[in-house]
Amino acid sequence: MKYVLDTNVISRVLDGDERALGALAAAEPQDVGIPLLVLAELLFGAEKSARREENRKRVEVITQRFSPSSR
């Protein structure tokens, strides 16, 4: 099964939500996509946050596992 993640799902994963993490744990990285718009939203949010560097790093970690997609 293929997945395209939206901003809400990625935010839940970054926050450690067990349901979101569990669903993705079984997925192969090549079966998961992150649209470029979602990546832009995450980076914008990180840039505007009080913990800019920490949040940028969190976005970087998840995008290393699941490559952004232009779908």
C-alpha cells in the first residue's frame, strides 16, 4: 500500500503519536510520499517557531526517511 502524508499526520508523527507511528512503522520508505507543499508548510512552521533549530532538525529527520514527493 502507498501513502501520501499530509501536514497533520507528519505533525502527529513528530509529536510521537503512537497510532501514526505504528501505521508508518510497517510501511516501506519508498511507499511513503511527502508532497512538496507539506514539506514547505513544515519548514515554514519550524522557521516561525521559538525552537527553530530543533524543529528544523525534526523535519530533516523525517524527510530523510521518507523522501518528498511532488505528487
